[in-house]
Amino acid sequence: MRSFALVVVGLAGLAGSAAAQPAQPATAAITPAAQTFDEAVAALLARPGGLTSDDAARRAVKASATVQRKIAETDGARSGLSSVMYALVPITKVSAGYTRLSDVELPQLAPGFSFPVFLNSYHVGAEVAIPLTDLFMRFPPLKRSTELGIDAAEAGQHTAEVGAALDARVAYYEWVRAELSVVVAERLLLQVTANLGQVQALAEVGGVSRADVLRLEAQQAQVELALAQVSELTALRAEQLRIAIGAAPDEPLTIGEDVRDIGDDAVVASAVELTRTAIGRRGEFVALAAARAALAQQRKAAKVDRLPKLAVFAQAVYDNPNQRIIPAEADFAFTWAAGASITWSLNDYLHAGPHDAKWDAELRAVDADRQALELGVRAQVTAARQGVVLADRAYAATRRGLAAAEESHRVRQELLAAERATAIELIDAEAELTRARIAAIDALIDRRIARARLEHVTGEQR
């Protein structure tokens, strides 16, 4: 990002050689006015219909494959609730069948009387069972567990959305940084070219040595290379931004946000307070809390296996012949049955213990995950807060430095016009001014990125 800034530092080296030069007759400086640079920056920013960081964040959420996966996982969790709700429907079975029986000889009960033999058997029946124990003791915690699973999935989806939005904001500001860097590099090239003509004119009258001219020509070549490099970097940043927001490769990008408008400086809270805020708002903590509560509900539902199972049932059949009709007749007959049953399984009881230990282990694992997350978030918040504090200080320092460099440049121009300074001294002032502009741009963008990261780690970014 800042490779061409080294070229600016190199320009300042010319001042060292100029120190041995005598004051030269004044010649009007060809250097463009500082206002031209401000106008170029203003023309680049806040363009009507341009892209803002908020626009980039919204588009990135829609374009992110990670977010789409989380949405699918959330939809899957919601479908699980429908499956659980089906437990409210009584266990219902409907059956129908036909059976062909082999012929058999049955003994006679008395002379002339024997059991009838039916070779064709038809059956139509329905059975309904309601497992009361599961319905009243297992179903409620399972339903609650599924609902908590949906909450966890939604929290995970929100975390993915916020992460995609942050990445898009960072990509946006890096693209803006590159675009502004092109303006600075172009400005620098204009200055070097204009000053080269100035020095060449002085060299013709013996005001400076030929070595100074050659040195400035070398600097001009370096600046041209730096401009080419930063232009390519700008194209790369633009493509990275397009990928993040799902834009077409040929979609034009313009800056719709005025990054110079930083608003009032907000007081940065302490790391302890910010960490407390992050723990209460971050989607990861919401997801872990929901996951732990869901596991606790599943553990509660599994304990029902220790208890006897109570169920009620009803049965209706329409058979030919109907086995309950005596003597049997070759005709359909309807009969029904209803009752209740209670069962207890030793195997279920024995398995309940290991299952409970399994749930307990999973709960302890989630608690460990939360503890690790708290420590990680604490470190993230501390680093992000420090980044904001340093970015604010750097921004304030670069603003003062830029103001000083602009005033120094103005004074050098006046001194040159009054034949009290050399052209090389003006070049030195212009190099310092360009370097100050670069530092101001970097500090401005770093400040916005730092605050975006702090909002992200504290869960304030929505």
C-alpha cells in the first residue's frame, strides 16, 4: 500500500545536497497549488450513487457463501421443530390384508358337527396408541431443546452475517485507501515533473550541478514506477471488493462515502467494560448459551428412560372371518378393543446411566468452550481497543503534521519568490508535504478500520 511513500522520503535527500548550494535567483515555481490536491480528493469522494461501506456490508451478507450455509442450517433446525411437533399426534396404524390358507381337516365335535374351515381371510383394521409418559414427560424438554437449537442456529447465522459485513467494510476502506493513494502519487508525479523543469533551468545557468538534475530525473522514474504499482494495487483492491460484495467483474465502482467525515471522537470505554459488552452481545455467546440449554433439555428428556412407560390404546378391526366371533362365519364382522398398558425395561434403565454421563460430559465441554471464548474475546477486545486508541492518536498527529507541512510549503514558496530560498529547498518542502498527505490518508483509513473492528469484537455491529 505504501511502497511509493519511500520514493517521497528519497526526494527529501535532495535537500541535503542543496544545503551546499548558494541561494539562486528566484524563478516562479511551477508546482501546482495545494488546493488542487484537495479538490482532486473531494472529486473522488462522496460521489452521487457511489458505493458506501454500509452498501458493501449489506451486499456482502447476501453474497457470502458462508452466510448462505448458515441460513440453510437455520432452516434445517426449524424443520426439526416440525418433526418434534408430530409427537403430539397419536401413534396411528392402518392395515389391510388378504391371506390364503391351506385346507385342513378338523375333528368333529359330534356326529354331523365340525368346525368350519375358511380358506380365504380378509383383514381391515386400525390401531391408535398414546404414550402418555413420553407425551407429558419427554416431549416438553425435547420441544424446548429443538427451539433452543433454532436459537443457536440463528445466532450462528447472525455471527456469519456480521463477519461478512466486517470483511466487506475492510475491503471497502482498503480500496478507498488505494484510490486516494493514486491521487497522492499523481500529485507527486506532477510535483517532480514541474520541479525537474525548474532544476533543469537552473542547471543551464549554473545554479545547480548536473548531478542534481540527474538525481531528480531518477526520482521522476521512481515516482512513475510507484504510480504504476499503486494503480495496479487499486485494481486488485477493487476486484477483491467486487468478490466480497458479489459484484460483476465489469461493474463500475465509485466512492459514495466521504471518509474525511469522521464525526465527533467518541470516548473509548475501558477494556473491562467493552469485554462485558461483548460477552452480552456477541452471537457466539448467544449460540453457546442456547446450545448448552438445549443439551440440558435433552439430558432431562433422556432421564425418562428410567421410568415405567404408560400408554393407552384403541383398536378396531373389520375381518372376514373375525376370530372373536364364535362360531366363525364367512362374513365381515366389526370388533374393537381399548385399554392401557404400563411397561418397564431393565435395558432402558441400565442404558440411562451412561447416557446421562454422556450428556454431562457434553455440558462440561460447552462450558469449557465458553471459557475459552471469553478469554479469546478478552484478547480481541483489548487489541481492538488499543488499535482504536493508537489510530486516534495517529490521526491527530498526522493532522498536525499535515498542517505544518502545508504551512512550510507555503512559506518556502514565498521565500523562493523573495529570492531567499532555493528551488531544491522547495522540493524538500513538497516532499514533506506529500509524505504528510500519505500519512494522513493512512491514518484516516486505519482509524475507520480500527473502529469497525472494535464494533465487531464488541458485538455492536449489526
